[in-house]
Amino acid sequence: MKLVPLGDRVVLKQLEAEETTKSGIVLPGQAQEKPQQAEVIAVGPGGVVDGKEIKMEVKAKDQVIYSKYAGTEVKLDGEEFIIVRQSDILAVVE
């Protein structure tokens, strides 16, 4: 199955959380904060959204940082994805 976002929406796959701190302390699963960094899986067509022309500025396979409480979490074929609006993406990591 494949997710195809509509309008200005973007499908993200969250990157794995760090399991150890920089000082070498191992964190259990519950103590790990969900990272706000993700990989772009699919991008909507953009177009006119709420009366404004939206040009999509991200593309598949980009690494991005998104707002902490943004989007809708979706589970499909055992994998978890997050669907966000492009405006919820804060930066592209290069």
C-alpha cells in the first residue's frame, strides 16, 4: 500500500531516537524523546490551498526537522508515518 498526500501535505518517516547520550549513558525506550527529524517519503502536489498558491519546497528523501506537535500519526503495513502540512516543516537538513 502507498500513501499519496493531497494538497500541501507531506508524509514523513520519523528517524530513530538516539539510544545513548553523548556521555555514553544508555537510555531506556520510555526515556527517549521522539526526534523531530524525519525523512520525507511523499509530497503532495501543492496548488491552491485556502486561496493561496502553494509551491512545494521539499522532495522525497529530504531529511527535515518539523514542529514538535505537528501532524497526524498513521500506521500502515506495520510502519509508522506522520502526515504534516508543509508549513509545519521548519528546516531541511543538508
